[in-house]
Amino acid sequence: MWKKIYGYRLLILTITLMISFSFLPTVNSTLQFCMKETIIGTNNISNVVLKNNLNPDPNGELWIPDGYTIPKNRTCMSNDRVHELLHQLKQSQNYDIPSKVDHTYSIHMRPIFNQVGGSCGSASRICYMFAYEINALRGVDGNLIEHRYPSHFTWLLTGQGSSKDQMAIFNGVPNAELYGGDTFSEIYGGEEIYWPSVEEAPDYGWMTGYDQWYNAMINRLEKTEYIKLDTPENLELFKYWMYNHFDDTDFFDGGIAGNGVAMGNGMQTVRIHLTDYECGKKIVLNWGNQINHGASWSGYDDDVGYDFNEDGQITNNIDITDDGKVDMRDWERGALIFLNSWGNIWENQGTVYVPYRLLKIGHGSESYPRPMDAELYHIRKNYAPNKALKIELQYSQRSNLKLSVGISEDITSDVPEKEIDCHHFIWAGNGEVPLLGKWADGKMHSEPMKFMLDLSDLQEDIDTSKMLKYFLRIETREGEGLLERLSLVNYITSNNEEILYPSENIILQSNNIYYFTFIVDSDPQSKIHAEGTLSWEKVITGSTLSGNFSIENIGAPESQLNWEITEYPEWGQWIFTPKNGENLKPEDGIQTVEVEVAVPEAKNTKFSGKIKIINKNNNNDYSTISVSLSTPKNNYVHQNPSLIRFLKNHPILHTIFSQILY
């Protein structure tokens, strides 16, 4: 009887689910533009914005795709680089990557949110990618406001001489707590801006405060990197990134990435069939023809599938495109997880599956298809500036101002030998308004802006063992201003010495170039010292061995050592934890490096070599650790404890067996 009742309940449940899904409005749906023409509330959102809204619910949140374009200077990994890196990973791994990785709800990820205005590029890259990557490096909770990073600090500078990536590299990004919000700022404003154009955002607010700008300096991007996702080999490499950051043990979890997609204009999604894995979830059938939206890849799942050619099966080995060959376009199983910034009511509560086949098919027209790719963010690890400028500045027309910093080894020179333009201050700000612009309080702020500029990168390839000259260059067009106060902070010194510029309240006039300089004593020089040996005898082939060695800065007091392991034996599969380090002072004592090596599959062999650790500030300063390893003629002895004990109790037999087996 109970079996019969249970069977009826199961039948009723199945019918209910089928009816529910049949009434869902987006089954095999095509996203359409919402053509609502009225103004929403007090946000004063324009008709143009509403026409670009892809949310079919006219009363729902805005889903805005406009604003993302493919960076002009982007370069993808070469095929040779992909092949080489993938080969290295497979040589060194002693594991299989899993069939599924999903960082969408990782402890290091901020909660899913809805972007403000057309800020999809910075929402995906800064709010999701940058925040997740730096949190995964530091092992911290992305739900906390101090571990979130705002879109608008970088987005509001769009089209004004600085991209979001350039700002994240040069300036860094302040955390949301100090900025005053995790998208726009409750202090500096930006909520009402759809696009930061001259017409719409001529006077948006800029951030001020030394604490805020210093916080940005320590949250930095090192570089970006792109991988095409149009071949199985490239996709496999990308999975390694998502699983463990290409075997980077400095991170607490694997990586995520960015993408650019064609939303609207023909993009279609469909629900996975009720009888299939992840039934009811949405998967993309095809993209539109115009890339217009930035989002993130937060994971992958090799088991997700859809019967695209409707032949009653899900396969990866049948030519479903009828082009006479089988490639990724014919794959019906496997998908990336697409993380969007349109809130948690969009598709699969903020995500959607993108089948691997679409990575190859891509988006665009039939005559000009564009395969998809992934943008990787490489975080600047454990970074702290060694020198920075503190600036208190007024200027009447911020878009007519440009700042640069420079350095010279010739302290008598009037101009720098090396110069870097300061992103955020390259004729930026749209309107002819004071630096700080109009804040969320509705007031135009004409008080001086307090900010900091990092000088540390100027020292690359510069001899810091002698006195150096640092420059601040201010170039003006129209307008006038006042350099109220300027100083250089030397973080190398124990008390963070602050060197004041001798003059204050310096008048800045239009159409001029000004240089302000500081001559700074030589930095205390670091010196690397590594100690330890790694030696193993008669070990089983294929086994994994462990050991460690120590690294120490034996240079001048307060000197900072940036070190990296650059060479190690080609035999074996090596893992170093950590593989590099930053800002190690003599006062910090020793740092231990843990080592793991997988023994080569070669019997009766002696291996030797060296591990080289360099001082990144001086490649001529390095230290080495000797390595040796030997394998027996036969593993059987070492895998048989009873035999080992027997031989130890019979010295003569032990000698005979040693000659034969060892």
C-alpha cells in the first residue's frame, strides 16, 4: 500500500513540475529589449537607458548590456605558450582536475549583485574578478564590506585616458568601506549616471583622502592575460586556472576570469530537459551579433549537456553541424558558468551555463564569427609601496590637468630619465570643474584634493644603492590652481620618513609645465641568503618526497628583500610553497620554503642539481640549494617492510641483497 501511495505522489510531483516548467515564460526564449518609455521614480533614467534594458519585466531591475568593448591592445596567449604551460602543468601534477569547479558562492566571492548603469565592464572585472582574486590570495571573506571593491572608482574614468585595468595596475582600487560603497559611492556619488560621458557626467565626484589612496595602492593588479577558448587544449588550460591558478600554491582557491559577450539582438537561452543533469537550469543556445556586455566566468561543469540537434542523445563525437568534421562546435556536453551582474533573479539566480560549443562558435555574423576568450587578472602579491608622493592640490578645471612621475640617477638633471603618466590624472574628469567635482550631497567641492601617487615602479632597473632624484610633473592647459602641500614618504625607513617639499601654496597657471623634485638617499640594500640541503637516498620511484630550506635577508637594517625561485632541476615534479616573497626584512628572521618533489620513474639512478633563488632587486645577488636523489635497482625491497627487517637481522644476506637489488 505504501509503495502504491508513494508511486502516486511521485507521479503527481512529476506532472506538477512539467506543468510548472511549461508555463515559464523564458523556455527557449529570446531576450528582447524592454521598450518602456516612462521615467522610473526619482532616478531620472533616460528613455535611451530604458530602451537598452533587457529585463522583460518593465517594473523590475534594469539589465543594461551597453558599455563593454573589446580592449584594443589585448593580446592572447600564443599556441606555443598554451602548449608549453599545459605540458608543464601535466608534468608537475599528481592529481586529476575535477569535472566541476564553481566559485560563484565561494567564501572569497562577493554576493551576486545588480550593476549600476552601464558599468558592466568594471562590475565584472573589479567587483567580481579583482575582488575574488585578491581575496583568494589573502584567504579572506568576500562578503565583508572591507573585502569588496567598487566598480565606479575605475568605471567613472572610462574614455578619459585610463582604462579600468590601467587604473587597477597603477593606482590600485580602494576597498568599498573606504570608498563609501561597493558599486557607486555614498560619499562621492555616481548612482544616477548611466554612462560617464561629458554630456551626462561632466562633474562626477572624485575620491579624496590619504588613507583612501594608500589603501588603493596596496590593492593592486600586476597584469592581465587573455586565453582564447576555441580549442580543447586552450579550454583545458583554462580549467587549470579555475581549479588552482596554474598550480599557484599562494592562493587559497582557484581562479575566475572575465569575458565579453553579445547580449540581446538574437541571444537565446533554454531550460535543460527535465530528464537531464541540472534539469530546469538555463543554458545559452546562441549569442547575438554584437559584443556589448562584460561578465565573468566563475566555473565549469563537464557534465552539463543539452541535445542541440534534437536526436534524442547528448554527444561530443557526432558531426551535428554537418560540416564533415567533429570539433568543439559539435560538443553537446560541457559548459562554463557565466556569472552576470544583473542580480540574482536573472536566469539561474545570477548565472547561466554557456556550452563549450559556443566558445568555438562565438558571436558575431556568419561571415565574421568571433570565438570567445577569457581575461585573467594576475594580482600583485603581498605588495606594499616603498616610496610615494602625498599631494594636496586645487585646480579649477580638472580635465585640463595631467600628472606624471619620474626618476633620474643623475641628481643634477632637470628632467627625469624615466617617466610614467599617472592614470586617473590624464586630462580626465570630463567637465571644466574643480578636482573633486560634485558629490552625493549635491554640492560642488572646491576644497583641495588629498591623494597619493606610488613611486615604487620607477625604481625598476634603477640602481637604488645611490642617491636618486624623483619628479612630479604637472602639465596644465586652461584653468588655474594651487599646490598647497607636497611631500615624499619613504616607507623603506623604520619611521616612514616624510620629506616635505620646501615651498607650499605654489600657484599653478594655465598652459604651463611644472617640475617638483626630491633628492633621496640610497635605499638600504638587501642581500639574500638561503640555507639547507635536500638529499634523499634509495627512494621509491614515483613516490613524493618533502623537505624544506630557509631564506633570509642578511642585508642592511630595514632593507626589503623581494625574492623568487627561478631555477630548479628539470628531473622530477617540483612544488615550492611559497615560490617567491616580498618585503622580507632582516628583522623578520628566516622564511621557510616547503618543498615537494615527485621521484622520476627511473631505477638505479642518481639525480643531482641546484635550486636558484634570486634577489629580484639585484639579479646578481642570488643563493643556491644543493639537491640530490638516488633510486634503487628494485623497489620491491623498499615496499616490503618484513623483508627489510629480516635483512637488518642478517647482515651477510643484507650485503648480498644490497649488491643485487640496490
